Amino acid sequence: MNYEENNSKEEHSDIKVKIMLIGDSNVGKTSIIKRYCKNIFSKSHISTVGIDLETKNIKIGKHIINLQLWDTAGQERYRVLSKNYYNNSDAFIIVYDITNLKSFESVKNWIEQIKENASENVKSVLLGNKSDLEDKRVINEEKGKKLAKENNINFYETSAENGANIDKAIIDLVEEVLNDDNFIKGSENTSQLSGDKFKKNEKKCC
């Protein structure tokens, strides 16, 4: 995988990829975004209100990709607001907390929200977050893998605290989006994208 961060102010992105993070409150969606975009982690927590956005430019192959990572509130009262953003998203990151059974049980509902509100064949990935809290684990890794397999999406256990698997999960998801024919056809950059190969034709997992 030919990937690198691009922080140069002189180079402009030629492709935009919008990724929406969904999941119950307190599973670590905001922390995942902060770790990926700014390489920081804070143990103090303020729940997201409504929708928030972080962006980051990365370079894959010859392209500068502008990632838009949309952070959504998990509370029920904000879900109608969040749904308005589903249809325009290129991909979804579904997050649960490996120390919280309810957050894992909610994953099926979040997947249904994608099916009901997002475009057909949109890309998704499932993250079991807080893998650093092994002594508090209540959801074993095999359950996460099984649920992801049932829904034909990739799965990773991640930690926003130590950064485990966060870069890999996000970049693999971006590459899935870039290699999808529907994304290429709908992109303003069709001529630049058509003919590019961003990854090998193989299923990535775990």
C-alpha cells in the first residue's frame, strides 16, 4: 500500500472521501477521529452534540485524498439529525466498545440505519474499540469477527488510547471506496480515477 500523510499547504486534494462514524455514546468515536487526525488522546470525555467534522489530507498513489470524518452523537435525540447525512456519505465506520455489551448489541441497529438511509452498496467497517482495556472486556474478538462476516464487512479491534489498528482500518476503508466502480462513476474526478488501482483484489480482515 503506497500511503503517506500529506500536510503540505501547497498541494490540494483532488478527491474527497466522506466517512461517517456511528455507534452508541461513549464508544470512542471522537477519540478515534482525534487519534487519526491529530495523533492525540484525552481521557476526559465530552459527548458530541449533533454532528462534528475533522478533515485530513493523505496521499495514496499519485492522489491527494481529502478525508472528511464526520463524528455523530450516539444519543437517541440526535439520530434524526444524523440520518440527514447518511445518503451523502461514501463510507461508514461502525464502532462499539468491547467493554460494553449494549453497544455491541446496538451494532445491528446501526447497520439497519445504513441500509435504510445510505446509498446502496456503500462501504462500511466494524470497529471493536478500547482493545487496551483487556481486563474489562465483555465482548470477545470472535463475536466481532462473526458479526462483521455476517454483514460482509471488515472488522478490526482498535484502541484510540494507543492507536492500535486505527490507521489500518481507515486506510483500508478508503481504498475500498476508491476502488468501487460506483464511486468512480459518481466522482467529479472520473478521468483521474478510472484506471487507477489502489489495492490488491483481496479481502482484508482483522
